[in-house]
Amino acid sequence: MSTSNLPPVLALDGPSGSGKGTIGQICSLRFGWHYLDSGAIYRGLAWLAGDQNVSPEDVPALVDLADNMELVCHVREDDVAMVEVNGHVVTDELRTEETGEIASKIAPLQEVRASLLAMQRRCRKAPGLVADGRDMGTVVFPDADFKVFLTASAEIRAQRRFDQLKSKGFDVNLARLLESIQARDVRDSSRAVSPLKPADDAYVLDTSDLTIDEVVTRILDHVN
Ligand code: DC
């Protein structure tokens, strides 16, 4: 719990497809707080690397891209976040599995994470911030006022991602999505730098059998 005069933070961490994005945006609108989708930062860098023909293995070039990346994320009343990277609207491009795969490969790089840290901390502004990601409660905002860690079975998360991508018109395969989610879980949780894990003081919530409204209600109860 923060004892400073900094604006309050709700850190919302969890694996891919646990519902962090949807839940985080709803909470930010309910509280009237800012919203940080830190995954969009890693995805934005992944998209930029592809756009600029920078290999995910070329660490100095990635750090240079990260240092100069301008990312703007707007949350609208209809719960849809719009993301711009260096002036390009890339909302849909960032959600593809291909971008997620590249993001997951560059996210373990210590130099890249260090370069993106200040950008994330600058999002802590009055009246408050809902920050969603993997290491919000452990590394980026260890003094967050509230820490919630969302989980759900890999099968449920694959199904949710399938429905989400399908509704956007993407051609997707459920079995392949499940494989990709399981592989990403292993990569995100076993990496040496900022691995995905609940903060010691996090409220851990399994969303497998809960509706979005039920999850939001439990988080609001926890915060209140
Ligand atoms: O939450 P997401 O699927 O949009 O995240 C994309 C990738 O970025 C995922 O592989 C994990 C990584 N990531 C991270 O390492 N740290 C964060 N705070 C957010 C995302």
C-alpha cells in the first residue's frame, strides 16, 4: 500500500486472456482514472519493429525504437481502447496473434524493459491510474495502493481470445490459440526478468467461472 502523495494505482496483473484489458478499462471508467495497457506498449514496440524491419534479436535497435516510441492510448465510453504508435492508429494490428508472439519474444529483454519503465511510470497521474500487465504490482508500481492478480484456465482464456478475434473478423483456430497461450504462459512466467507472478500482497481472483460484471464487482468490493 502506497504511503506517498503520488496518485493512487490499481495494479491489475495476469496472463494473456485473463480479462485484464476488459476489466481494467471498465474499472478505469468507473473510477474516472487513467488507464495503462502496458501490453499495448510491448505490442506497439513489436509492431514498430516489424514496420521498421528490426529483428526481435537486435537489442540495440529495439532499445533505440523503444526510447523514441510515442504511444497514445485512448479509452472510449464504449470500452474500446484506441492505440496510436508514432502517429499511426494500430489498434487492430496490435491485437493479432503474430504481434503478440513478437511482443512475447522482446518482453524478456532486460534492456527493452528498462527503456519502457519510465514511460509506464509517467502514466501515474491524478486522480489515479488503473495499470494492467504482468509486472504492474511487482516491478512498475510496487507501491500500488491496490493489487489484483487475475487468473483463468488456459482453455477458458483460449476460448475468450477466440471469441474476441472472431468477432473482429479474424480467421482463427481454437487449438492453435490454446497452444500459443500455453507457450506464452511458459515464456512469461519462466523468464528471468519481471516474470509473471502475483505480488505477495495481491488479491488473486480466478475468473474462469465468473462473468465480467462479477469480476468487476469483486474488484470494486476489494478496493472499497
Ligand atoms: O497482455 P498482452 O497479451 O497484450 O501482452 C503482450 C506481451 O507483452 C505478452 O507476451 C507479455 C508482455 N508483457 C510484459 O512482459 N509485461 C507487461 N507489463 C505487459 C505485457
